[in-house]
Amino acid sequence: MICLGIESTAHTFGISVIKYTKKLEVLSNVRDLYTTESGDDVEGMIPFKVSQHHLDCCDSVFKKSLELANVKLSDIDLISFSQSPGLGHTLRIGSMFAKFISRIYDIPIVGVNHCIAHLEIGRALAQDSFGKGCKDPVLLYASGANTQIIAYAEGKYRIFGESLDIGVGNFLDTLARYMGLGFPGGPKLYELSKKFTTKNHRVINVPYSVKGMDVNFGGILTFLKRKYDSKEYNSIEIAYSAQEYVFAMLIEVSERAMAHCGKTELLLGGGVACNLRLQEMAKIMCSERNGKCFILPNEFNVDNAAMIAYLGCLVFKSTGPGKIEDLDISPYLRTDDVDVTWR
Ligand code: ATP
Ligand code: FE2
């Protein structure tokens, strides 16, 4: 079947065309990202501006995605859109776009959960260092808005640990913005951190904040903002120390979840999973406990519509199409509220 996926939970508007029979084939995966520059324009994501961005780019992303995939609308068997969770403003744009095409061209439609799409695309496409795929991983889902440790148990994707306040990407972005680096800040902090040398720089003793299986970043953010204001440490030291501490916290809880569930596979997902230092730490932890670490190409770590299309196919095959009138957006739906009917 050929499925058109639409992603619009936050800063990314994406449209992808996939072909899925027994194997997943991504025919196109086009995205347009709302960004701000460094300097004065450091406000981050203002919901109405992001939704305006999605409105402005939706038709060109759509056209490009069909062209790249070399398909016509009449070839599409299914439309899948991100229904939950996310910003109401932006979810509404994707859902309206999806419903409009479904209604006018009479194509079946399903709505899917964005967080679970991150996990399922990982099960389909992520590889370990030997090129092998995973079956039943613990997912360290580290993105802007979300930070969760998720694993499958008894019909649901359960959250074994999570951030009690902001997502780790949000933490990195806010810190970077405070330091005048612009948005998104994760990659900018990473570039700075690479300049760290033990000879020329000092590691900051950051407060490590793991509570049971959960983490939080608010206190660390305030602490590092103060260090930045006091000019006691430079930007390289702040970027490096921030990454080392918060990634260690994430790896600690991921390891504990693997031990608790008796699972041997760790999958990284979400935009922050693009970070090579986080990937390195995850690989070391897995190899020390004879586990395996699975990494996706970056285009499937960040928000993307291919994962929405793929999960749409899984949902459609197990429960059939949805009814347009039942497919309201659900900005606050949690991962463990979704019935996993396709496993
Ligand atoms: P979600 O809706 O799943 O919460 P999101 O809307 O935050 O996701 P993603 O694309 O999954 O979007 O993640 C974006 C985050 O990833 C941003 O916070 C960005 O700074 C971070 N990021 C992207 N690349 C890197 C990198 N190389 N290192 C660290 N962080 C990164
Ligand atoms: Fe995401």
C-alpha cells in the first residue's frame, strides 16, 4: 500500500510518501522546519508563528513530496496524520490538510500518536553496528518537548521514566537561546562542546538530577544560566558540561529500564538522538551490559512524516480506517493511553 503521512506536532511541517507491504520503503520524506536566527531574534517557538509557517509551506511541501516519490494523488491508498500529542495550533494545520485531501479524493484516513511513531520507525529502520535491526527495544525518546523511556509491556507502550519538567531538547534549546546561539540550540551546543579540551577547559560541577526513574532539567537550566551570567565559565565549558551531565542522567535511567524489563536492546529516537555524544554514551552503556544499541539515520530521528505514514499503515492494517468526525486532534494524549493493536 502507498501511504501519505503528514507531520505537524511542533516546529516541523512534513509530508512523506511510503510504500509498505512486508517491508517499508520511504519514497519521499520532505520537511520544512520553523527556525529563528541568532542575534536579536531569539524568541524560540511562538505557537501562532509556527502555525503560520506551516500554512505558508504546506502546499509546496506537499507538491515536492509527491514529485520526489513520483506518485499522483490517485496512487495514494491511505492518509495518516499526527493526531497527538503536540501544539494545538500546529496539529490543527496538519489535521485539516489531511482531512481535506481525504474528503475530496475519498482516500481512507487514520490519525496516529507521534511518540509511538518514533518508536515504530526505529523498529523498522534502526540498525546496530552490525547492520541488524531491533525487535523489542527500550526507547530513549529524547526530543524537544518529550523525554521518555518507553518499552512495550502487555498491550501498551509504557513509560518507565520521563522528565518531570521540560524535555531535554527544550532544555538545550533554552540554554542555547540564553547564550545567544539561536534555535534549534542542540546542534549549536554540540558544535561548541567539541572544542572542549581537558588542557584548556574546566568541567562545571552541575547538579545531577535523577529521581527514581525520572529526571528533571529546570534546576540545571537555572544553575547554568547563572554560570553564564557570572562569566565564571565560558560557553564551551557550559555547553560541554550541560551535555555530559544531562546525557549521563538519560543513560542511567535507560539502563535501569533495560534491567527492569529484562530487555537487551536500546533504541535512540527524537531530535536529540542525532547528538553524537549521546549516541556514544548509549553505545558504551549497551556494550558494558552485553546489550545492543540501535541508531536511526538523522532524518528519522528528528520529527518526520515518514514515521507518521508508517505507523498509519500499521494502525490501518490492524483496525481499518478512522472516521473523519472521530479524528479530533489530542494535544495532551500520553503514550501509555494508546492501545497497541498492531503488535
Ligand atoms: P517531539 O514533538 O517529538 O517532542 P520536537 O518537536 O521537539 O519533537 P524533534 O525534531 O524530535 O522535535 O527534536 C528537536 C530537538 O532536537 C531540538 O531541541 C533540537 O535542539 C534537538 N537536536 C537536533 N539535533 C541535535 C543535535 N545534533 N544535538 C542535540 N540536540 C539536537
Ligand atoms: Fe518528535
